[in-house]
Amino acid sequence: MVSVVLPVYNERESLAPLLDEIATALREIPFEIVAVDDGSTDGSLEELQRLVMGHPELRIVAFERNSGQSAAFSAGFDAARGDVVVTMDADGQNDPRDALKLLRALEAHASVAAAVGYREGRADSAWKLLQSRVANRTRNWITGDAVRDTGCSLKAMRRDALALVPRFDGMHRFLPTLIRARGGKVLELPVSHRARRYGESKYGMWNRAARGLRDAFGVRWYRRRALECAGRRGVD
């Protein structure tokens, strides 16, 4: 059983085609989609409620007000029933077919806790690519980890490893590092990246920079003090 966790904030037009793509990509395995509406104001929640009729695998969690992507992911993790949790953006820029690639990598490597994507051939402006490059290098320098693309939401994570990850505002940017901090192995694989067809990006450089730096120092502190528990088994 795979749970696809989809944080949604004002992505009404993207939802129907994206759900169809996910259903097609994962049609050969048991899966559910947990869509977390993060206080959308554009009718995204109503669109999700309409789409349930054609997608019985869809389950909806709804916030009364916007709480941020980490809160949406956290609520989705709590609601997920699968042994593996896949995360992706709701804007359609992640290709759901790449989720299958990550799932196959987990299946082929039983000792791996997570398979995460890094975006190749990104469909972004030169300015956005520069921001991402600076953010990746800065976060890796501060945390002491090496994650190729911290901003890529497309990830497949075993539920038992994810359960050990601490929850905090901003944690979604550091999931591979946080999993490694608890002893989990993480694979990084190339995934595609598509141009946004609907709406506009909710994130910019200045609304993330200060929080990202603060969170990176917090993760650095956590990495140095976390107990490595992943893979530990009980004994009689």
C-alpha cells in the first residue's frame, strides 16, 4: 500500500489532471491519495470534493486556514495508511511516473529508508535556478549533509523511517537529512521537472530565506544529538 500525500494550496485547475496522472502511473499497485487542503481560497477544496466521485482512492484533509507546507505534510503523514509514503507538489510540475521510479528503487533496496528525487532539466527561470542553487549549498553547508536538491518535493519514504522524523515548521525542506540523522539510508535519483501550466508559484526568495537559515541551524543541532534508531528491532 502506497500513500501519496499531496499538500494543496490554491491549485484548483491542476488537481483534476494531476489526480488522473497519479491514478494512471500507480494503477498496478494498491495506493491512496491523501490531499491536504491548506486553507485554499480558490475553490480547491470544493474541487477535491467533486473529484472524489471519480477517484475513490482520494481522501481529503482540510485546514480551516493556511498553515504552511510542513503542517500539510505532517497532517498527511498522520492520515496515511500506506507502508510507503510518496510526497509531491500539487502544481503538476512533478511527473507522477517518476514516483514509480522511486518506489521501484525502494523495492530493490530493502535497507534504504527513502528514495528522493533531484530535478533534471528544470523548467524554471535562470533567477529561480540561481536561488535554488544558493539555497542548496547554504543548507548543506550549515547542516553538514549533502542533498542534491532540497527543494524537490518528490520523495518515497518508508513509513517506519518517517515516523522517527521530528515535526516542526520547515521540516519538509530537510526530510532526507532528518531521516539520515536517525540512521536511515537515502537514495537520490534524477526525476523530471515540468513547467507550471496553471496558477503561480507561492514561494519566493525573501519569504523563505530567513526561515530556511534558522531551520538549517536547528537541523544542524538535531543531527549532532539525534539517536540513530532506524532499523532497530525488538528482542524477546
